[in-house]
Amino acid sequence: MADTQTYSIETISKLLMLSERRCQQLVGEGIIPKKERGQYDLVESVQGYVKFLRERAFGGVANTDMHSEKTRLVVAQANIAEMNDAEMRGDLVRVDEIRRAVFTAARGVRNSLQTVADRLAVPIAGESDHHEIHDMIESELNQILGDMDKQWAHLVAEPVVDEREKDTES
């Protein structure tokens, strides 16, 4: 492989559009490598200066892949901060909390419905009036629905207006 041609600081400074003094400063900082006394490799000088400019443009990150990764990280951190803020305001809730609350409320309704027969069997057995039996069953179901409303009320941000309540208010 042939030796690379070297150039003076004057030529390098003209190529990089810098003053000779600035080029000497960059040599002192190790950005432009020196080959021999007063001579500099053209390719290494240009590459060193481009790397220097890239690092300065991207906040110390030498390549654009790292820059894009840094950008992704900043965006992800901003998203997390926004979600935490929304959660603190009550605009965002955790899925596991909702699942647990829904399961607990549904389990309470299921348990109430499973015991309807046990609660009503004896009182209904002594009744012969079908209107009274109907009223007992309806009362028991309304009790279960009322309990369900109480259990579900804390899951809903705005109060739910029951259609039956609308009818009685009018």
C-alpha cells in the first residue's frame, strides 16, 4: 500500500474553510491528526473534522444511530412522565386495578344471585298469592341490583343515572 500524501496546515485550513490558527487548535485537541512536522494526512484530517462536527451537532454522540437512540429515549421518558401525570390526575388507571375491581364486583353479584333461592324458598313456600310472590322476587332482585350499583359506583368516573330513577323523577 502506498504512503498517503500529506499536506500543509495552509492547505488543510483552506479545504476545511477554517483559519490556520483554528486548524492548529484542532490539532492540539487531537481532532486533526499530525503525520509529521507541519504535514497532515488529507483523509484523516477531513474525517477527524467531520467527526468533531457530528459530535458537536448531536450533543457528544458520535454517530447518528446513537443520536436516534437518544431521541427515542427522550421521547419514551416524556411519555412515561405524561402517563404518570395523567395517573396522578385520575385520568389514567392501571389495568390490573380495574381487573381486580371488576372481578370483585362481579363476584359479589354472582354470590348474591346464587343465594336468591335460599333466601326466598321459605317465604315463598308459605305464600299462595302470586302478586305477593312476584313482589318478593322483585324486591330481592332490586336489592341485588342496588348492591351491584354500590359496588360498581367507584369504577365509574361520572354517576350513572338509573332509567328507573328517571321515570320516578318525571
